[in-house]
Amino acid sequence: MKLNLLSCDSQRPDKRAIAKCIAEISLSINESLSNELTNILLEGDAVDIELEDKNAGSALRALRKLNIDYEIIE
């Protein structure tokens, strides 16, 4: 499943928690890349990631908990 992370609506986003979430839920993103993607997301640009289908439900819940808006691409 592919997601497009659109924005983070949290007043004070936790960069470390967002980066850790992205690294845990994505198929091929390591910790350093997740830190870069988090910075891009918080600057206002969209980020594409790919999830494992078996963990999609818990991954989407984790993103909602961090106030990250997303759209499902595939």
C-alpha cells in the first residue's frame, strides 16, 4: 500500500516520534531517511511512503495519532 503524507496538523509536532513512526511502518525507509522525510513533511511538502499491507491498519492509526494527514494512493 502506498501513502502520500500530506501534512502534520499538530501545534507542536514531535519530530522524533514522527520519524520513528515513518521508519517503523514503511517497507524500505531507514532511520536517517525517515528523519529527512519528517523534516520535508513539517516544512509543508508531501511525502510518499510504502507500507506493508498486513500492518496497514495499525500504521494508519499511528499516523492519525500523530495528527498526520494522508491519502491512500494504492
